[in-house]
Amino acid sequence: MALCENGRTFRALKDLVRPLIPPTVLKARAERDFFSEKTWYARHLGKFKSFADANAYIRKNNLLADGYVLNHENWLAERMRLSTHDYPPLFWIGKLVLHNGLRTIGDFGGSAGVSYYAFKNYFDFPPDLMWVVCEMPEAVETGERIAKERGEFRLSFVNSPAAIADSQIFHAAGVLHYLEKTPAQLLTEIGVKSKYLVFNKIPLSQKESFVTIEGGGYGFYPCRIQGAPNFISEMRASGYEILDRWKCLELRMDVVLHPELTFPYYQGFVFSRFEK
């Protein structure tokens, strides 16, 4: 009881003192804490008009920051246990492959084959399935080595997005917001004509679109938060309509120095292509 009382008293004192602290002091402390903390948990700082502005801010405040850094082998080991928001993609990919007979999956930003290995634990993929991961060269190298060690003949890796443009299913989980282009712009640029899109873990604001800085995995990098209405209208203009939609309740957006930009969950979607 005493500990609870002490905790409430401390929080009350903080709330009382905070308005008396100059904003510049609060800002400097928030920035110091953000850039000094090393954690895999995604944290966000600031509101920017563009990736260029966010990158300039990173260079100014943390000269050692060098883009997105991820140990793909460790990430693969960690992601074998599904989160709640992974089950809708599991359901849809299983349905489209096992019941609809689709056989080609383009996995954009799929690390070392994380989704392939995780989903494989729940059902048997047909032998003629082709799951192709498009990634950066270091992830391709790691993924190919692991696939060879495990004898995975259905999984392959490329580093050109155009190589997965003709996939029947285009899958992307937790990666699209790290691109300067919106998902619809990306699809147009690489010429994607997939019958189905399975997108998971997309941070979408119910208000305005903005760019922020994310910290996690010992790196700092810009990410684009698109407004949900704009995202959906762009996807429809690209020839895709929503087939399913879900909330990723384990993920939320908290932006240091901008509490008004907070939202409580990321989102996932399945889109199907229609003839315009």
C-alpha cells in the first residue's frame, strides 16, 4: 500500500512540476533519452515533412546512426512464435494456397524468410509452391545460407523488387512504412499485378500523414505514417479493394514530443485486384 501511495505521489509531483520546466529543457531531455537508449522495441521521435528532413535531424543528433540495422538470423529465431496479428495473414495465405490453388508468393522485405518458416509450422506447403523473398543483399545472403542448410527448395531470395512483381500473392509485413514511397506508389513503380495483396503491421494515422524517426535495433531511420483514408483511396485508385482488415493490437504509435500523433494500434489488410 505504501509503495502504491508513494508511486501516486511521485506521479502527482511530476505532473505538477512539468508545466514549470521550459519546453527547450523537456525537448533536450527527450532527445537525449531517445538517442541513448538501445532496444529492439520501436520508439518514435518528432514530426517531419520529409525523409530528407528526418535524415538531417538524425545526422545532427547522432553521428553514429547508419540506417536500419537488423540481425536477420536472430530475428528469424525470435519470430517463430506468432503474435495475434500474424494469424489473419496465416489464415489468408493458407486459404489462397491450399484452397484457391495459388502457387507464387512475393514476400517484400521478408528478412531471412521469417513468415515462410513461421507459417510452415502450421500447415504443409505444396511442393510446387514458390515463396520468393525480396530483400537487401545482406539479408539475401543470410536467407540463402539458412535455406540451403535446411534444404528448403520452395524458398528463394532476390534483391530486385521487379523479380516478385508477377507473384500471385504479394506479401509485406512491417516494412512498407520504412519506404519513402507509399505502398500504392511502390506497386506502380515495380509493376505489381498480383491478384492478392497481404499487408500486415502498417502504422496508419486516423489524422494527417507525417514522417517520424524510429529507433530500434541499434539504428535510427525515418518512417512514413500515412493517413488511413489516403492509404485506402490510393490503393483503390491502383486497382485494389479491401477483402479483409484487422487491428495489430500489440503495436502502437507513440511519438515523443508529439502526443497528438499517438494511435493505439497498427493495421493489416488483404486486398484483391479488380478491373478498373
